[in-house]
Amino acid sequence: MIDQFVAFARSILSDNWFAWFYQYLFGGVFFFFSLWLTFRAGTIYKGLRADRRIIWILVIGFFLFAGIHLIWIYSVEGPPGK
């Protein structure tokens, strides 16, 4: 099942676009799941200003890095599926 999906995705996307989607889809799931776990464990408190600042920096950094990476690939290869 997974092999068929990967073969289908690779037939549509170039290697760079496939890597971008894979990295930020599965990496994003892992990142946000880890962030959720830290909330559940009580390691981070939403009430503390310093903890909220760190959370915002991490989340904005994730999306900023993904966006810069997206723009870079788009400028080199064009839109996905081309």
C-alpha cells in the first residue's frame, strides 16, 4: 500500500518536491506531536510568558523554514507536477 503511494507520488512529483512534501508532512506530524506531548507531560506551561514565546518561535520557525525551502525549490524547478 505504502509502496504504491510512493510510486504514484514519484510519478507526479520530482525528487525535490517529493522530498519537500515528505519532510514537512511527516516531520510536521512528528514536530507537532512532540509539542503536544510536552504540553500533556506538563513540561511546558501556557501560562508562562517565556514558554509561550518559545512555542511561538518554534512554530513560526517551522513554517518559515518550510516556506523558504518551498520558495527555493519553486524558483529552481517551478510548480510541482511539472
